[in-house]
Amino acid sequence: MQGNACVVWCITDNKPGHHNQLRGLTMALQRELSVQVHWLAPLGPTAAVWNWLRRRFPAGRDLPDPTLVLAAGHATHWAALAARRARGGKLILLMRPTLPLEWFDLCIVPEHDSPPQAPNIIVTQGVLNAIEAGRPQPGRGLFLIGGPSRHHQWSDSLVANQVNAIVSRETHRTWRLTTSRRTPVTLLSRLPRAPNLDVIPVDQTDRDWVPRELSVAEHVWVTEDSVSMVYEALTAGASVGILPVPRRHSSRVVRGLDRLRAQGWVTGFADWEAGQSLRPPPQPLAEADRCAHVIYERFLR
């Protein structure tokens, strides 16, 4: 500890998803105790290994010694190991490592990655995120639209038809829709022009737009390629529906989403069409807070 503060070094490859996971965990730690957070970029793999061998970590030379070293992304593994070897602290990885598991003090691994049972693993429902529980307002609805991905193909007409069916049936709701950077621009012209639907393309939003909307949305529909958004909507406490898009193949991510549907966390579009209403999550989902509490109890008390 530095004074009364827990000093946290976050080593990030600056990919938005990895950065969001680290941000979610640091925010949750700050709800447990006083935390001083420092963000560091990883070294290249050769430099990271060399610094590990020499017990050096020049990127943190002007920083206080870390209590915790947090890392996410394959490119951060050796840099995080070098940081701990040079300056101490507990090393926590927010993923299943590609290096031996026992090299890390703790690994936070989503269930869909099929982690082994080990004392230094916390298994989570999805990846961590920076969303906090919201206050869903009756009648507020939100669409989060993704795009083609490694696991999914795309169909503008399929997505637009599903959106049209929902806003046409649920006219008592005020809907907002945003796209992602993966969304084909051709989708916008196919979306319905409905009085209860407001379309805000991703280039007209800021970083906090989605969290703000999730904090008040009662019902949230997410295209199934956007798995991280599914977990963010569940964390906010919204009732979540899944808009199917064509799958390239079965994968651990796809199977994880199917498990959520089977367990009653989310509702499929076909079930909604058949008359099933979207339901709130069966229990609060606050995985970042749960992990922060485990870290506090294990390393910081």
C-alpha cells in the first residue's frame, strides 16, 4: 500500500474491450477501498521478456510500487510479469492466460472460456465491464446493433425486419437505437421510420452514450454478435432480448449465449414472437464488484 491507498498498475494493449474490463474492475475496487490507478502500455514481447530476465520495468520508474498489477490482452502477459518481478505486487490477469496458469496470482476468466478448476481462478458470467446497476424506467427501450464478426455473418434485412416487428408491436415504448463501428452503413436505410424509434448512429455518440442509455432502459435488444453488450445490459439490470444474426460456426462464445437463454437470463427473438415477454435478470449481475470483493478479501485486508 502507498500510504492508505491501494496502488494499482493497469497494463493495457488499449483495445477497447480489454480497457473496459480493466476499467470495470478498478472502478469496483474503488468502491471497496481507496485506490490509486496508473495506466501503462505494454512493452513489445522481446523487450518485455528481456526486462523480466533483468528484473526491470522502466515504464513504471516514476510510479509508486504497485499493490496490484492488472492486465488484459495476450500482448500484456510478459510485461505484467516483468512489472511484478521488478516492483512487486499481486498479478491479476483478466483472461485465461496463454502462459502457465501458476505464474499468475489470480486469473479472472469468463465461463465460456472453459477455465480449469484452480485456486487462483475466478470464473465469471461473461467478461467484466464498467456498467453499474441502473434504474430502468418503464417504457424506455434500447437497441444495440453490432455487425459481422469472427463468429457471425450479417443480414441487413433480417436485423431491420426484427427491429420493425418490435417497434410495431410495442408502440407504448420509446425506443432508441445505436449502431457500432462494425455495423454496415447499408443497414441505416433499411431501418423502419417509426414515430417511437430514434436512430442515433455510433458516430453521433460519445463514450458515455451507451452507459447512460443502459442506466434507464427497461428493455434492451442486442444483436447476438455483440456478446459484451449483452452482459453490460444485464449488469445494468435491464430485461434483455437477443436479435439473431447468421452464425459462421458454433463457438464457445455462441454456446455461452445459448446457455444464457436456456438459464432464463435473456429472451430470444423467436420466443418473443411467440408471445414471451422479456424478463429482468433472475438475479443481480455485478461480476466486477464480486471479483473486487474477492481480491480485497484475499490480498488487501
